[in-house]
Amino acid sequence: MLNTQKATSMANHVVNTVIMWLFCLTVLMLIVPWQIISPNFAKQVEANKIFIYFALVIEISNFITQGIITIVSAINHKNYAKRLKKGVVTAVESLDFAERALLREFVLQRKSVLTLPLSEPTVRNLVDNCVLRIVDTVDEKTHKVEVIISKEARPYITYKAIGLTLGKMTEEQISQIMNARPEYAKEKMMQPNRVVVGAQSVNQLYRNKKESSEAAA
């Protein structure tokens, strides 16, 4: 689709360039004193003046049409952006438990891009609501796709919106967050000493658990 839009835009640019040159040529034919430069050519211009004026009308009409299309497109784009923003805000405000858990993975894994199965209802719903945006084609074998948080949703995906906090968290809260992690979104391999969460309390808990495990061994 992107290539089609690019090709269409390039074709429109070529057509507009040609019409602009034709417009300049038409105006020159009408305003230049050809009687002084070339009397024979002046007679031909005079004899075909009706066709020259007709061409001029078509060229001016094209410019007016392009201007109207540009204005209408700008208005439509602005209205679409408003509707999109409103839809994203509504979607973020009404995130369910599974959707918050999935969005937390971007923080827990400290990644801007995650590879997720598009067949999962939670992933599909966030993509349909423009909270997540697909950045690559779907893998035919695994049915997974790379996604990012959309530009429109980023200002609203705060720690509070996805159930995290920058302050101190209790062990119970941390346990609930970690137990809610969707299996399909987790990294296959996690380094045991890797900092995976932005909140310091969660990192400290992992360090404490690791030390306790080593001491018990």
C-alpha cells in the first residue's frame, strides 16, 4: 500500500509539473508580441486563439481543482486525526487487565518493539484500537508480527495507565504484576541479573530473591 501511495504521489507530481509548463507556455503565447518577433507565428497564434484560451481554461481549472483537493484533504486529515486521538484516549482509559499486562511488557523488557502473535485477542484489539501499530509483515509460520506503541497512544501510556508506579511497590503488588505477564509476550530467555523493570522496588525484589536462592543452594 505504501508503494502504491508513493507511485500515485509521484505520478501526480509529474502531471502537475507538465501542466505548469503548459500553463506558462500558453500565457507566453498570449502575452508576447509575436508580431514584432515573428509575424508568421503571430498569424498562427491569432488563428488558433480560441484553442489557446480553451487550453488556458483547462489549465486554470486544474490548478483550482488541485487547490480544492488539497484543502479538502487537509480538513479530512485533521478530522481523522481528531477522531483517532479520541478513539485512542477512550481505548487507553478503558484498558482491561490483559491489555495493561501486555503493555507493561514494553516497560518490563525495556523494548520499543515486541514480536507478538496477531491471533491473540488482546493484541488484535489493541491494534484495531490504534494503541499498537504493526511495523512489519506477519510471519506466515508463527503468525507473529512486530508491533510498537503507536505515536498517538504514547502520551497516554503512562505508568499509571498500565498499573505501574515510579514509587515504592509492595511485594504483593510486584507479585501480581509479574504473575499477570502474558506468556506469549515474554522473552524466551531472560538473564537472571538483568534489570527488566523501571521501578527500583521490583529490581530490588529480584535481587533479593536471587540472593535467597543462592544461599539456600
